[in-house]
Amino acid sequence: MSNNRARHFLALLGSIFFIFACASSCCESQKRRTLASFKKGTKQVPYDRETEPYTPIVDSHVHFRPFGGKEIPFNKLVNTIKSNGVRFVNVYGIGQRVDIDSNCIYYLDCPGTSVLPSTKNDMANAESYIQEQPEGIHLTVSMTFPDLANPEHIFEIMQFYEQEYRGVFKWMGEVNLVKQALLANHHEPADSTDIPNWSEFMAELRSKNMPINIHCDLGNDSSTYHYTKYLDLMKMTLETYPNNKIVWAHMGLSKELTQLDPDQHIQIMSGLLEKHANLILDISWSVLEANYFSKYREKYLAFVNAYPERFLPGTDFVAAANKHTDQYKIDLDSTSLIHKGLSDEAFRNIVLGNNYFKLLDLDYEAPPIAQQTQ
């Protein structure tokens, strides 16, 4: 090869490398959109769904502390979440703790061990939030302590939280109306006589414009009659408190309910969305992908696309110290697979955060979606 040809060849290789490096840098830059870029009034580059992630910039459902044992350190978890492109996250505790004398970490591993309501996780999260004040990410700290079956002291504790942690808590939940998985750990579900007694703390939530995320299982697979065993409790909640912003965790689905007909499930959810304007559905948890979304993808895509302003994304990650932090990325990817098929409108509202911003009245907005050339 002549010297001229060699120089041309090396120049060509250099150009190809430069183009590749720039393209990779561009994609990486897009993946790492900053928190500041979402501020209202900021000129945003349209979001390219072909090159940018289908994982959300919002994770509305993360448990920063486990039921028992040690947690992933606060800053380590925040940095893991940030490294996966999430810029807005709800800081949930878990409103129950295992017995102080127990070495149990996960309640399903220790049936018979009491896992009972507690304020410990909330206060630990609040302390970490105040002390660390991480940059480049928006944290919404949540109260998870309420025992909905025994609500008489909830308002009083809310006042105590505000006194001790003024302005820190902006959300309530995940709180349990009925969580069947905890029944073996002495969980007391709420019933129809308890719901009217929530009025004082629900009024306080309304006055502060705070959403509440409620875990209420629809039912279980023990018989077809039990598929919707607890639906009436959620209906009563929505009818009793129509002006509260209520987020229904996991759309009522659970590991105990895997056989419900998807058409029946979608019909129930659609009817409630039509009737209750302040209801939002939380589509967090990999169980939804495994048991419903992956099996009935087109049905659920049509449902979500029909109500693009009524869903929130989330992982339902529980930050126990015995987990590798790679598990967060695994959970984020799994719970995001359904996002690939969303309409542009639904993608912008759910994945890029507009529903979340609207719910909390935040001064942020999602970027427009880039128009693809045919």
C-alpha cells in the first residue's frame, strides 16, 4: 500500500471512529438528561424513542428501607437510581417492621413473625433526606406508617411529623388496606367499618394536596368467587373520599392473583377510572409484567393508551442490604417493557413524567416526542 493510500485509509478509520464516538456520546448524553432539563420553560430537545431509553425518568414506587435488617445506604441507592436515568423518585419506607428481636429480613421468609405498623422507616428516611440533600434528583418523601385498620392516631402522627420534619413529607403510602401476603405475619386488614374513620387524616391530605398510595388486593386464586374478594373495599374508599388523590398500587394485582381474566380486570379498572376522576393506577412491580403484561400485552397496551393521563410507573424495589444494586436495574427494565408499545401521548405522560408532575403540581414538564421519519 502506498504512503498516500495508507494515509487516506487511516484518515477514513479516524473519521469512522470519530462519528461512532460522537454518536455514542450523543446517546449517552440523551440517556442522562439532567433534572434541570425538565424545568418548565427550559427548551428541551425532543425525546427520540428510537435511540433513548424506554425506562422512565420517574420511579414513583421505591422502598428505601426493608421490613427488617439493614438497608442499602441512602446515598448509594440514590446514586444507583440516578445512574439508571431516573430523575424523580418517591422515597417510600415500609410502614411495617419485623419484631425487634427477629433476624428476619423479608416477611415471606418468616411466617408467624409479627410484621406490624411502625414509624421507624419514615423517620429514618426523613433524617437521611435532610442530611444528604442529594443533587441532580428530585425526591418526594412519603409517610408509610398509617395502620388503616386502626386509624385513630394517624392524624396526630401526621402533625408530629410536620412538627419534627417541617415540609419534608409530600405523599402518603404505600399503605395497606388489604395485603394478603402479610396475613401470615399478623397483618390486620382494614374493613368496611374502618374506612369512614379515615376522614380526619384524608381531609388533611386534601388540604395539603397530598396523594395517597393504597395497596388493596383485588382478591386471590382460591376460587373464581374470590378473584374480586376485596374490590368492594376499594370501591367504598373511592366513593367515600372522591376528592382525594388516590393511587391504587399495582392495579390491585398480586402474587396471590394470577388467574384473573385480563378482560375482566381491564373492565373493572376502566369502570373505576371513568367513575372516579382522582384515581390513578400504579403499574409498578415485576409481578404485573410476569403474570399479565407479558401474556396479554396488546390488551393492556390498548387499556393504558386509552387512559394516558391515569398511570404512574415504578419498580417497587425494596432496598434490603442483602440485594446487589444491579437488582434495581433488573427491576427497572422488567417493569418498563410495556412502555415500548405505548402511544407517544401515553409515553410522554407516564414514562417522561407529566402525570407525576401534574399529580404533585411540580414545576417540571416532559420533553416533546421527536417525530420519526418514515
